[in-house]
Amino acid sequence: MRRFWSRGAVDSTPAGEKTGPPLDPDYMIKWDFDDPVNPQNWPVRFKWWVTFQLGMLALAGSLGSSIITPADHIIADYVGVSSEVAVLDVSLYLVGFVFGPIIWAPVSEIWGRRVSILPPVFCQALFAIGTARSKTAAAVYCTRFFTGFFGSAPISNVTAALGDIWSRETRGTAVSLYAVAVNGGPALGPIIGAAIILNPRLDWRWCCYILAIWVFVTFLMAFFFLPEMYPPVLLKRKAQSVRMERNDPRYYHPHEHIQLDVHSIVTKQLARPMKMLFTEPIVTCIAIYASFVYGVMYLTLEVFPIVFQEVRGWNPLIGALPFLALLIGVISSVGLNIWNQFRYNEIAKAANGKAVPEARLPPMAFGAVFFVVGAFWFAWTAEPPHHWILPCFAALFIGVGFNCIFQQCLNFLVDVYGIYAASSTAAVTFLRSIMAAGLPLAAKPMIRALGIGPGVSIIGAVAAVLLPIPFLFMKYGPRLRGLSKLVPEKLHG
């Protein structure tokens, strides 16, 4: 009996669900020492293979948000709407990101990561084809909403899944490389879309067909090779296996005794991300900051075409190339984030192996400064007579700042909330998607009313106001953790 569990191990079961009658704790299945089924003990090469698959799934979701933007004016003419209304193909996709994580994150915490990711990704591809076949504005925008709704599944759950397989000593490196996929998607999409619409053999529908092909390929790869990673689900399966091997019904894991009903799902599972957003000070503060920088990333989808196509007269493909500066900025920040992982390990070692979430934050503070500088730099060098290289360098600064801020926000939440990481990141995804859906709608009216310099300077001013957040977290983070009811007891300051 003893070989099936380890003293002092945690059962990794989300608290708060209705469970069955009390069972003998001596027969509760836990991880063995060096248990090969435990995702934390998988071979490193296999972990990287799983991380690659998760990154490609997340890239499919983020790429879908922006790949269609170069065709906005074509779609507007085709379905008979104004250029301002055409932006809805991005905004409604991101509205899908608002509602999707509220479903997919709790699903992952009940039935596991595969169930919460793979079926929605398959549906994402189907609705992308639906957009390509649409002939009315209502059909285009409705299918775009559902493409985003289902495409949000990997984006809302991958960070938590990485926490399942990587220890906190190595997770920062994995998240750094994953972040390139999920954060690089919005910058890569306009370039691909512009190349498609300029090809005389293709039309705007191929933006959606190409997306569907990419999603189907990644889905098939993950369907055959992506394993289940969520510890409670794996322990439940282990309990079932042990009962069969020993022909003893007393062996169990609490996760298999969760009793779900409509009331439980609504009040505990679906409501958890929203509850964390409004009652957890840590989640609230992180969500506000991450949502702002994420929204600005999508604001560039409307601002860059104004700056480089309307003002400078470049064609759609050349005008989309400055998005590469954003992508280069995102990639450039990876080195800093990986360096901070080694620094974090030393700090955690000095703290006797305890997690030190605040040690994740220095790159976030560095990125906050870069983000402010990049926003003001872009605002006042975007138009002639300034050389085009100047706003491109500014975009690089914005990319560096965005990825440093966004990635460390996610690392911080996973460190703090552990088993509830999916719900905490879902809460952030909910708010950031609202911001990302709204800001592109405001871009053209704001720029045309105020001009590029003053309009983008407003963004820089808000970034400057939010700049102290990472510094405040580094100082007061332990106190905030002490106010939480969901932070593991060992992490309370």
C-alpha cells in the first residue's frame, strides 16, 4: 500500500468542489518518489516536445486574431460596411477570447488539459472555414466570434499546463519560448495576410483557409502526440489502475469523487475566474496591467496601417513589415527572461527551496520602462519628415516591453496560485481580451480626431501611470499574498 504514495505529498485536487463521503486517507493515491507518470518527472526532451506542441496550439489561436486584418477594406467592400465597422473582424474574435476562457479553464481543472484544448481547437478550424465561406457581414462577424471563442482554449490553458510539467526552477525558460509563439502571432498575422491578398491567384478568403489548414495540422499533431498533463486527472487514472491491479476498491483519489451538477458548475467552476478577478488583489492588479499592454499590442493592428500605408503610401505587404519590428522585440526579450530564470533559482535556493514569486518581476519592471519609451518614441516619430526606421525602432521597444511584462505576469500568477493557475490566467485573459477588443475600435477615430502624435501619446501617458506596478509588487507582494484565500499556505507572506 505504501508504495503508491509519498509522505508529505499533496493530492493536487482543486478545493471547493462537492465530493463524496469521507474515505480512508491511508488508501489515497499520491505520487511515488520519482514516479514516471508524474509530469514533473518526464524526460527533459519529452517536456520540450510537449512544450513545442502547446506553443503551436497557442500560436494558432493568436495568429487567427490578426491574419485577416490586411483584408479589412476588401471585406468591408464585399459585405457593404464602413471601414470602422470592418474592424469588428478583430474585435469580435477577441470578444470570443473574453468568454472562452471562462469555460475552458474550469474544464481543464475538472477533465484535464487535453479535453479543454483539442476539441475547441478543432472547432476553431471549422469556424475559420465558415468565415471563408461567408457572404454577409453577419455571417463573417458571427463566425469570427466563434473562431476566437474556440481558439482561446489553448491560450488560456497552456501557461497552467506548462506549470504541470516544468518545475518553477525551469518553467521560466519554457514560458519564455512559449511566449514568443503566443505573443508573436498578432505580429506575424498581418504579414501573412498581406502576402495572401497581394497574390493575384488568391483572395481574402484564403486568409481564413490558411488559418484553418494551420489549425488542423497542429490539431492532428497534438491529437496523436500530446499527453494528458493535469496531475489530478493522472492521479485519478492511477487510482483506477491500482484498484484493478489489487482488486481492492479502497484505493482512490479525491478527484474521481467530484460530484458535478449545474449549480456546482456555475457557482464554483465557471464563477472561479470571475471571483478571482474581483476578489483577489493580486489577480486584479496583474489583470489590469497585462490587459493594457495586450490591448496596445492589438491597437497596433490599426495604427500601423495608418502610419505606414495611409501616411507613407506603402503597399499592404511593405506596410505590414514593420510588424517584424514588434516580433523582433518579442524575441529579443527572451534572453532577459531566461537570465532571470537563473537568478530566480538562486533566490529560491537561498529561501530553502520556497517559491519567491516577486523574484519573477525585475524583467517586468525593465519592460515597463521600455514600453513607455517605445510608446512616446513611436508617437512623435511616426510621420514624415522622420525616417521610417525611427518608428520601427520604437515598435521594437514596444515588443520588448510587451513580452517582458506579459510573460512575467503569467509566471507570477502560476507561482502564486499553483493548482488554480488556469483560473487565475483565465481571469486575466477575460479582462485583457475586453481591452484588446475595444482598443482597435477606438484607434481610427482617436487618430483622426487627435492626430498620430497626440493620440499615441495618450497610450504612452497611461503606460507611464501604470509603470510603478511591478515595483510596488516587488515591495508589497508578500503582503498581498497574505490577503488571499486561494494562495497555498506555504506562500503566504
